[in-house]
Amino acid sequence: MKTIFLAVSVFILSTSNLPAQTPFYEGKTIRIVVGFSPGGTFDLWARLVAQHMGKHIPGNPALVVQNMPGAGSMTAANYVYGVAKPDGLTVATVTPSLYIEQLMGRKEIQYDWAKFSWIGQPEQTDRIFYIRADTPYKSLEDIRKAPEPPKCGATGVGTASHYWPKLLEDALGLKFNVVAGYGGASDVNLAIEKGEVHCWGGTVQAFFGSEPGRTWAKTGFVRVLIQGGRKRHEKLPDVPTIWELMERHKPPEAARRLVRVLLAPDELGRPYIGTPGIPPERVKMLRDAFMKTMHDPELSAEVKKRDWAISPTGGEELQATARELMVQPPEVIEQMKKLLAK
């Protein structure tokens, strides 16, 4: 009995001297890769998340933002999917419409949308279309009847800013000259100020939540002509939705179905994704930390100060939505190909 007692005592003493297991993220840095140039809403949100998220992750890692613009954020998505290590130290925020590129079979795609590690998103978006107010295009009817269509800036081909005006063409009979290739929303807004292009398909949140949208809304420099939400946004009570206009113009059912599919990315908001294969416990840490960050009093105060809105979605729900979106009937895919090839 004494021998057993002595052995147990030695074991307890030896294990008590072992150091506690160090959290994986202690002393490490997480990169948030932003798929757009600095200054746009994706970039501004990422920098705000980076300021507050580390304290909610065991080990309190640092977070840094790295801008990686290109192809409407496809460059960043390809990088995170195929180049970054699956260690949970690299996440990206990209346009939520990139799944459309995969459905259409674009050869540049190097990712599988459903296989990303989905972390969360801070706000769902409501699409709008605005045009410089001093142009001849004062209304949708002016655009429909214009001998020369207005020029609309866009980021990469297939992004929401690219297909949104084309969707308006298909569903409402409008005509636009879409100029793709800008690095981000800030680049297009600068082009509008310079008169290089006339219009942009952005979001309510970006328009009222950052410059120059705030100033433009006050001065009337641009005119919002249409919005994509199911209901009129409270800040745009006099601007019709595409759903209202479709009731008026009676497009074919195929056009309605395409609108539903192509506006689905707004449900994904401004998503944060990680590489496939991140250990599940780290994915859970990042998801939990992201949602805690969204309810962080300091972040909430900053969001209120900037006149933004928080409407977060957790990673599990985003993952389910991503998987659902990747299953589309062939006829819908063909309709998308015809529309986006214009």
C-alpha cells in the first residue's frame, strides 16, 4: 500500500510541474485578406474587425489587414483556397457573388465555394443603383429611351457591381455600357466624380455608411433610381425596388427566377472565409470570436459613430447557404450565362 501511495504521489508531483497547454493562437498573427483596394466598405469593415476580434480569440492573436485586389476579389479567393496554409491564420473577405463564377464554369476559378471554412459576416446588404445627377438620365425611362446608354463602373466581370446593371437590363428593358476592371468601389466613385463613368451598382449600406456616399446623399450629387431589397429601405422610401418594377413591367417568369438567384449574394453580406481543412476546433474558435466581436460594445459604438448597421450571420448558416447556392438547375445556369455574356 505504501508503495502504491508513493507512486501516485510522485505522479501527481511530476504532472503538476508541467506547463499549461499554450493556446494555438498565442503569439501569432492572423491575416485578413481583403479582395479589394483600400477605402471601400469591405476594407473598412475588415480594419474594424481586426481592431477588436483578437481579444475574443484564446491566445489574443494580432490581426492585420492585407489588401489583395484583382478580378473582383477572385484573386483573394483563389489565394486563400489554394495557396494559404489551412492553419486558421489566414482568412479573407470577398464579394459574395463569386459562387456565380463557379456555377458558370469560369476557367479562372481555383476554389470550391461550398468548401471554404465560413467564419461569419457583419451585415447583410441591400443593392442599389445610382447615377450622377447632372447627366441626362433623370429616371429609368430616360435610360430606357436614351440613344446612348450611360456608362456604369464595375469591378471584376461577374461581381455584383457587374451583373446588377445587366440584371436590370434583362428584367426591365434598360440599357447600360458596363465598364469592368476597377479595383473597388472607391475607384468607381472617383471615376464618377471625374466623369469617366456615370453610374454604379452598390449597396445601401456602403452608400450611407462611408464617403463619398454620405456627402453625395446630402448634396444630391447622385440620384438613387432603384433598389434590390424586397422592401424599400427606410432611408430610401421614395425609391422603388426591382420587385415592384417587375410587377409593373411583367417580365417573363425566367427573368424573375434569375433575379432571385442573382440577388441571393446579398444574404451572404460581406463574408469572411478561411481555407478548407482548418482544424474544426479552430474554425469554431474563429466563428465564436467573430460573433462575439459583432456584439462587442466598443465595436458597436464605433459602428454607430460611422452610421453603419450590424446584421451579422454566423459561419454555420453561411456554410449552409453556400452549399445550397451551388445546387442550381441547368436552365438557371444557362440563363445566367446568357445574361453575363452580354
